[in-house]
Amino acid sequence: MQNLLSKISLAPLQGITDYYFRNAFQTHFKGLDEVYTPFLRLDKKKTLKSSQIKDILPENNSKIRVIPQILTNSVQDFIYLSNYLADLGYEEINWNLGCPFPMVAKRQMGSGLLPYPEKIEHILEQVVNTIPIKLSIKMRLGYENEEEIYKILPLLDKFSLTEIIIHARIGKQMYKGNANPDAFEKCINLTKHQLSYNGDIISLESFQQLNKRFETINSWMIGRSAISNPFLIEEIKKGETCNKSQKLERFSEFHSDLYEQFSNTLSGSGHILSKMTHLWEYFSQSFSNSRKVYKAIKKSNSIRKFEENIHHIFNKEDWIA
């Protein structure tokens, strides 16, 4: 049986887990303890985009504990963002050392900074005792290989961190292949910090296996699987699957809530359809004929056609998650 004290957080996904999604998720599903925002990054003018500012405004994030995530390799930007978020009332931020996308990694940010432990150490030496806010880190096992994290973790022991979230993949994997729980297990003895596990928690059964294996871990992060199957976190907390006969109805209510918010706030049908299509890349995986379902959504070239396809999916397709 899983540890009832386990904390479960929702991983940040760019373009998906904005405040509309976070609030709707918290309204319709149970068990989630905290969420992380998609990463904040200053542009060339050293400012945040208006959409990023809106996403972190306290009035848009009152339903659940929210931890903003920042992406940077600049001490100055790190301190600026920390002060900015502290002024908004946030008590903790998260430093992204996990983003695997080449456009980020080649600039030595996200997982692209992991091959350079001395740079990570230098940044933390400059900021940890300067910023007025608590700090956690989300990282991968490395960019090229997991040997990178084995070198980094001991260096982090001298810094005050709330926890280290480890996505048990390397950066070059992107989101392909399997997570590496064996490498994560080695990390447990390499740091004094509290660790949180992230990677391939795709079902109640897979969580229970990991929870049994890692008895000292009581913090878990779930990303894509919780988007594909929004009942997953609730089932993990309950220790049993939700009532299957009610799942499609509950998901439909969640979907309607999201769609209404986007329809009322996004400009133009193209923007709305793009947003919903991105979400259905994940949602479709919980239906028996997932390829057919996603194909129908992708081919929706108007709001009317999208709504017709949604009506058909909810009335004709089987929910299997």
C-alpha cells in the first residue's frame, strides 16, 4: 500500500498546464497537492511576456499551491525573477535543470547545463543566500548520461534546497524510451536533500511498484500521464481505481470547463482550435481508438466541426483509462 503521506505534484508542460488548466484540474479531480508553472524566462529585453505574467498572478492561482519555475543560467536573471516572484507573494521557486529541447539545451540551460557542474555550483553560490525565497530544483539524470547527476548531487549538499525533483531520463532522450529508476536509486545515497521521483508513473500499478521500491521517497511528480488520464493522481491517493461508469461524464465536465474558458478568453477560432488540439494529443490516449479520436480532432477546421467531433467522441468512443 502506498504511503498515505505522499505528496503528488503536477509537472509543468509548456503550452498545456497554464492557469486555466491548473484551476480546472483542481476543480474536477482530487488528490493533487501542488503544481509547477511552465518555466518563466526573461526575453532579450529582460522582461516577461504578458502571457507569463498573467499565468503567475496570484488572483489566477488561488485554488492550489503553485510553485513558479524559472529557466536561466544567469545569476542576474535568477535574482531578478526570485525577487519579482517573492514580491507577488510566492514562497518558493523551482529552477529548471531538466528541459531537454535542443534550442534550450544548446544555450546551456535546462538539462543542457548538467554537463557543467561547476557552473551550476557557481550560480547557486551567488543566489542561494541572496534571494528572499525558498528554492527547489527539477533536473534530469544528465544531458549525455546519468554519470552527470552523480557528480552534481554531492555539490548541492552545501545549499539550502526544499527538494530535488529528478526526472529519471537524460536530456538527449527527450521524452522517448523508458525512465531509469535504477539510476534514480543510486541518487538516493548521493545527497542529503529530499528527493522527488518523476518518470513513467503511468498507472496506479506502476506507482505502487515504485512506491514499494523507494520506501524513503514520499514526494512524486507526474506530468504527461496525468494529462492523458486526469484520474490517475486521484486513484493513486485513494489506492484504487475510480468508478469507471462515472469517468467519461466527469472528464466531459472538465473538458467543457476548459473549452468554455478558452472560448471566452482566446482570440479567434484558430487560437482556440490550436489549444484544444494540443490538449487532445494527450486526452485521446484515454480512449480505446486513440488514433481515430486524435485524427478527428486534428481535422476539425472550424469550431462547429470541432464541437461535432467532440459530441461524437463522448457519445460513441469508449473511455479505457
